[in-house]
Amino acid sequence: MKTILVTGGAGFIGSNFVYYMLRTHPNVRIVVLDALTYAGNFQTLEPLLGQARFRFVRGDITDRAAVMRLFDEERFDAVVNFAAESHVDRSIDTPEVFLKTNVLGVQVLLDACRAHGNVRFHQVSTDEVYGDLPLDRPDLFFTEETPLRTSSPYSASKAGADLLTLAYYRTFGTPVTISRCSNNYGPYHFPEKLIPLMITNAMEGKKLPVYGEGKNVRDWLFVKDHCRAIDLILQGGRIGEVYNVGGHNERSNLEVVRAILHLLGKDDSDIIFVRDRPGHDLRYAIDPTKMRTELGWKPETTFETGLRQTVAWYREHRDWWEPVKSGAYLDYYKAHYGDA
Ligand code: NAD
Ligand code: TDX
């Protein structure tokens, strides 16, 4: 049995990864460490409680003593770090917490890996560390060699974490890998991000706020394809290497919103154009050649199929997202564990 620490496992991608790994690998046990910030939803992991191959620990990755204690208690074969402040708009309002969790938290995890026999560490990063590409150059893509050129406090903090991770490899020999993925979508996506916000707002008959003119382009990947990519990197990725993960699924924001409305059988009348995000990145586009040639990975879910499945999931899981939008989800953990 291999034990993997999944930090941030109560969030969107982390929880999908936990379910993916437990389903795919009968010899894997997962320990989730999650602070349950506003973005962590304990309800997502509740079905796993009591299962022998799963343990949930509430804790902050910046809490050095608590992290070291957990590493003393368990013998981790690998750590996969999803824990982060992840919303660009929030990083514009309150950068500090992004620097604290996304950079200092990663330092704590790297120190814990070092202090416990150089545990394998995988850092989940983002294509946003490369900055953006112009809209009129569809021939340009981010490769692993593209220079880091960040735009927001969020992406700057993620770039800081990447550099620190690589520095621990070079200086201390900590066995690290990094994946830089494009925009994910799918089940359990917190409804402050574009796709789940638009789906749930449309279902509630609310307005759909598109920033600027809706021309910015994102490269969308179904979350399960991202989980599989990380799994492959854990199994066969070269230590000290960065892997770009993305699916050549570029869409403008307006195209995405219209596709959602179409799937819900609604017209465009609730779309409103609102003030643009400061520093708004124009276009992200990943070149995933290294993932394909070294690890045999390619996305399995087209955008059309993935979006249809995602809209269907939100239709069938009002019990998941309505408490998130109302704030009631914050009580789930308390109901289970009290104030612990
Ligand atoms: P999310 O915001 O949905 O989840 C983050 C999780 O981390 C939450 O459960 C939260 O409670 C937890 N957390 C936050 N601060 C913590 C702390 N100090 N200690 C412990 N836990 C803490 O994020 P997500 O969208 O699932 O993203 C996961 C990771 O993937 C992030 O590192 C993000 O940068 C990266 N990423 C996300 C996307 C995307 O499209 N969502 C794309 C590429 C990379
Ligand atoms: O209400 C909105 N209206 C709108 O037009 C929101 C929330 C977003 N947008 C636009 C901004 C972006 O161009 O939609 C696009 C996607 O926005 P987000 O969902 O906030 O994602 P993005 O800023 O692209 O960042 C995401 O992908 C990379 C994740 O949140 C990051 O964690 C990840 O690293």
C-alpha cells in the first residue's frame, strides 16, 4: 500500500484527484490535509469518511508544527500539493494570503519532505505563470521553456512556488516534479469561477457577468484529464522536470457562456458586460507535446462532451452548489466534528 498526501483535497481539482486515485489504484491510501478555507468543501469528501484507504486532516500547510507532526505520524510515499488560494480576482483584492499559502506553504511542505527522507513532491501549478499570449497570434503556445512572466498576484505567487520547488531539487536533491495546467472545468468546481458561476447563475435566472468584451481566450481541460496527467507524472515523470498539461481547447469567454446557455436551452438575454479584470490575461494556450511524447498522455474528453457532462452534473447536484452559494456549506464540517 502506498500512502499519498493530497493537500487541498477538499477543493475542486484536489477532490477530483482523490476520487480518481482511489478508484484507479486499489493499492493507494490517501491522506487529505486541507484548511477548509472558503474554497474547501467538506461535503465533497464526506462519502469517503470511514473508508480504510482514506483519512481527512484539517490543517493549514503554512502551520509548520502541524505539518511536521503529520509527516511524523504517517510515512508518505508522495505529496501532491493542490492547496492554494486559486482565484485571480481575490488575489487582486487581498494579495497577502496568496503569498502566504502559495509560496510559504509550499516551503513548509518542501521542508517536511526533506526532513522525512526526501519524500517525492509534486507541485500542481498553472499555465498562468507564463503570462499571456496575444489574441492575433494563434500560432504561439506555451512550452516548458517559455519564460515566466506573470500578470496577477495569484500567478506571481504560483511562479514563486515553482521556482522554490525547483530550487529544492537543485540544492537539496528533493525529488520534485511540477505540472502547469490550463483552465480546468468539471464537477465540484467552486461557483466563483467562470464556468460554474455561469451555469448556476443561468439556472437561478440571474445575470451572467462577462468581463470586458468576453474576447479573452482560455484553454479548457476536463478535470479528469488533469488528474490522469498528474497520476502519470507521479508514476513516470522525470524528477526535476516541468510538464505542461493542456488540451488544445481554446474558447473565448463569450463562446463558453453561449455554449452553456445553449445546453440549458436559454437565450443570451441575461449576459451583461461588466468592468474588465485589471491586468486581465488575453489568451492562454498550452503546448502539451512533452506530456504526449514522454508519458503518452492526451486528453480523452472533448470540450463539447465535458461541458455537457458538467452542465448535467450541476443540474443533478443542486444539493452541492446551493449550500455553497448560500454559505451553508461552511457548517458541514462543524456538524461532523464540532469546532475541532
Ligand atoms: P480550489 O480553490 O478549488 O481549492 C483549493 C483548496 O486548497 C481548498 O480546499 C482550500 O480549502 C485549500 N487550501 C487553501 N489554503 C490552504 C492552506 N493554507 N492549507 C491547506 N489547505 C488550503 O482550487 P483548485 O481550482 O482546485 O486548484 C487546485 C490547484 O490547482 C491550485 O494550486 C491551483 O493553482 C492549480 N490550478 C488550478 C486550475 C484551475 O483551472 N482551477 C488550473 C491550473 C492549476
Ligand atoms: O464572472 C466572471 N466573468 C468573466 O468574464 C468570471 C469569474 C470570470 N470571467 C473571465 C475571466 C477569465 O478570462 O473568465 C475567464 C476565466 O476566469 P476564471 O474562472 O476566474 O479563471 P482564470 O482567471 O482563467 O484562472 C483559472 O485558470 C487558471 C483558475 O482560477 C486558476 O486557479 C488557474 O490557475
